[in-house]
Amino acid sequence: MNRLLVILISLLLLVQIALTLYVLTLRGDLSALNSRITSLERQLSEINTYMPNLINQSLIQLVNTLMNNLTYPSPSFIIMQKLDKYILLDLNGTILLESMSADKVIQRAIEELYPKNGGLIIIKPGVYVLSEPIVLKSKIFLVGEGYPEIVASRNNDGVIIAEDSSYVVIEKLKIRGSRDSTSGALLRIKKHGFTLRIRDVELYNHYDGIVIEGADPPRDFWGIIIEGVHVHDVSNVGLTVNGYGNVLYVKESNIAYSGNTCILLKDTGDGVMEFMNVHCFNSGKYSVHAYNTDARPVQHKRFIACHLEGIDMRPQTSRFVNCINIAFVDVEIAGMLGNGIEFINCRDVRFYGGRIINNGIGSPGKYAGIYIKDSRNIIVSNVFIYDFNPPGSKTQAYGILEDGYSDYNIFANNILQGNAISGIRSVGSHTITIGNIV
């Protein structure tokens, strides 16, 4: 009996030891989990504190350098309209050329200045009808007074073309095309553009708005600043960037009523581009479409305080395919027929702040505010993602929808209310959701 009692007590001690070890292990796991959560919260706090300042300053030094290189010269020529004729004058008032064709007068001024290291051409108020495109050359500043209107009378490669040009300014003009055009752009920048500035220009009523394309090979452009530009009523794409380029800076501009896509980024590689305070609304297919057909993924793009919306015309979505290191800060996305924004085969994407609301209008109960497929290292933080339509009329099914092989993503501190099915649906075993209000 005593022997059996000793054995029983020994077994009880072993069980107690095993339970103690299990509890200690569990405590260790919980401690590790708590440590991981604390680390994550600290990282998110750092993102909340530093990310907006970091991104807002990302191009400021480069942009300032470009602006310093664009010092305005004194006027060299004046172009004016008198009845049905166009006149080129020097600063003494001497008439250098009169013509019925505005393009001949403007091109004559450009050709006169180009061998003399460029200069400033002032275009007085009027309507300047072109029969041929205007081809800009290096160090030509084409500036309107009173926003003269340049009109294309035929379908051309471009109404105004800057090819292999450096230190070019286009400012305070209206550029109008032909609505029935089936090709051509209102402004086309070709090949090796270097330090070009387009400011306070309205472009409308043509096939494409602004097209920026690099040489092939190599396909590059450097230092293009687009500021205060309004592109509208084009039947294809508002702004096209086709090819590699560094430092494209688009600021405080509107692109509206594009028949196909508002902003198209194709084969841009790791060229640094920033879009700040750009309002992109009412396009037929995509609000923004970024993808590659070559071996280089879409990289190093920033969207800050931009609005991507469908109001009278509703795009399907904004789509980023095969992308790396893309950042969004205080961006609003609303009124898409499908998903608000899509990341397909992407990584290292940050979406901070802003709102994504009332999307999925084309098929209520099917689409998400943010759709992530086959992607990793996506951080979505401090974003309002919701559908404020009344019950029975909601269109946005999910706030965030993770799909395919997506994993290792972080969804933190978001407000995801009013979505028809779920605030977040994730598939990644390592994806972390924390601090969200659903």
C-alpha cells in the first residue's frame, strides 16, 4: 500500500511539473505575443508621426533645384492677333512676320531664338488656329498673356510638341483640340525631356491630354513639373506617362472627363514621381492605371492629398499591377463601379489616412474599398473605409479584401463601418489586423 501511494504521489508530481511547464510555456508565448503587439504599435506610432512629413519632403529638394534652373529671361518676341492675321513683333514694335497661319508665326519665333540660346515668347490674348503642330526647342519659354487660346484644326501627333528639349516653359495658355480626333495629344513631350515646366494651362477637347514618353532606347525624361493644369473632355487618357523617367511632379491639377483613363503610368520602372493635390474624376475605365510590359515593376510613386472619384462618369477602379514602394497619404477614393483601389502582385505599399467610401456601385455587395491580391508588405493605417448608404442600399461589400496568395500585411487603426458584408476579410496566416473599428 505504501509503495502504491508513493507511485501515485510521484505521478501527481509529474503531472504538476508538466502543467507548470505548459503554463510557463504559454506565458512565454503570451509574453512574446504581447511584445510583438507592443513593437507593432510602436512602429505604427512612428508611421503616424513621421510618414506624412517624410513623403511631403520627398521631392522638395529636387523640385527646388529644377525651379532654380528655370529663371525667366526678358521677353524676346511678342505675338498678337489682328483680325484674321497673326503678327510677330520684336520689342521695338517692328513687324517681323504676318501670316494667316498662327503656327507659322509661333514657329518662326522659336526658330529665331533657338540658335541664340532661347528666350521668352509672349502670346497676346486671341484665338490662334494652327494648321501644323508647334514644335518647341530647348530654352524656349512660351507664355500667354490673358490666357490666349491655341486651337488645333487637324488631327496631329500633338498640338504642341517638346522633343529632345531642355529648360522649356509652357504657361498661361488654353490649348483646344478637335473632339472627333482619333489620335494625337494636346501636349506631347517626347524622348529626352529635361527640366520642363507646364503651369496654369487648360487643355481640352481632343483624343489625349498630356502625353509624356521617353526615347527608346533609352526611354527617359528628367525633371518635368506640371502645376495648376486643368485637363478635361478628352476621349482617351488625361495624363499618360509612357517610359522611364525621374522626377515627375504633378501638383494642384485637375483631370476630368477622360473617356478611358485619368492617369496612365506604363513602363515607368523606378522613376520617382509624385502627385500632390491632384483631382482625378469622371473617367470611363480607370482613375489611375499603373502597370508594366517590360521587366521593371512600377516603383517609387507617391500620391498625396489626391482625389480619385466617379461622379457623373464612374471608372471601374484604380489599379496598380506589379508594383513596389508606392505610397498614399490622405487620398480619397469614391464612386468606383468596382473596387475602390486594387493592388495586384505588389509589395511595400503604404496607404496612410484618407477615405475610401461608397465604391462597388456597378455590382453592389461584390467589391471592396481596398482589394489586395497576391501581394505582401501592404500597410493600411488610419483610413476611413466605409459605406454610408442606408441599409439595403449599400454597395461596398468589404472595407479591405485580401485575396490569392496575399500575406504579411498590416491593417491597423482603420475605421471600417457600414460595409455590406465585412470590414476586413484576410487570407494571410501572417497578416496582422489590430486596432480597427469594424
